[in-house]
Amino acid sequence: MNMFKKITLLAIALLLSACSLDEEASALAANGEQPKVWVFAQFNVVEEGDELESYYYYAQISRAIYQQISQNQLNSGFILLENVKYWGNGDVIHDYKDIENAGELVFRIEDIAKLDRVNVEPEVGVGYEQFEEKQSKSRVENTTSEEDNSEIESANKSETNSEDK
């Protein structure tokens, strides 16, 4: 009877974790898919002493995993961040890749606090201003001919004269 209880408890534990295992496998498969998209991600990770540590990164992830997370189809598993960039000193963006780091990070999907898609690859050495819309000066080009200008002037004069009466 003791052995039967152990087998039953093991079977129940496996059944309860099967949903999680399915999501883990789905996340694993989606991480390797192409194409990739650029995202800004915030992760809130519980560290030692139950302190919450926040991490902010720009990175490429597979479009498939982005869509599954954004559509709330994937709530657990791991997410692979590639070509990682981070905010550093002076509020400028730095590459995570260096002599020690390969430029890739893995986080738990459960730790994602924010995941926003970014239209372009963040430029290293530049701050947030690279994402602000550039103010373009509007220029009105003179596309009217001399004849058109004289017709416009005469029409404006006739309107002014009729208003004066």
C-alpha cells in the first residue's frame, strides 16, 4: 500500500506539471524560430532576501515567442534574448556583448514585467533621443507658375474690393 501511495502521488504531480511542461516545450520551440523582432523588455526577478530586482534590455527575440506572449498563450518557460543592449552610464545604450559575454541572456517568461516591440535596432552610444520623432521643418515649395500667381493675386484683389463695398 505504501508503494501504491508513492506511485499515485508521483502520477498526480506529473499530471499537474504537464501543462507547465507543455508551455516549457512550446517556449523552447518558439525561441529558435525565425524571423526575429526587436523588443524592449523589463524583467522583475526576485533575488536573495526576497528583494525585487528590475532589469531593462533591448534585444531580439523570435517573432513567434513575442506573439505567443503578447496574446497570453505562453505564461511560463524561458525566453532567449539575442544581440542584447542595455542602458548604461550617461543614459546611453551599450552592447551586452564583450570579451566575457556573448550578447545573449535567458530569462523566465514569468519574470517579464513589460515587453514592447521596437521598430528599429537601438543604436549603441546614443541615448533615448534616437527614439524621439525627428521634427522636420515643413517647407512649402513654390510650384505655381507666374500665370498662376497673377491669377491668384487678381482673385484676392477682387475679393477684397467686394468686401469693402
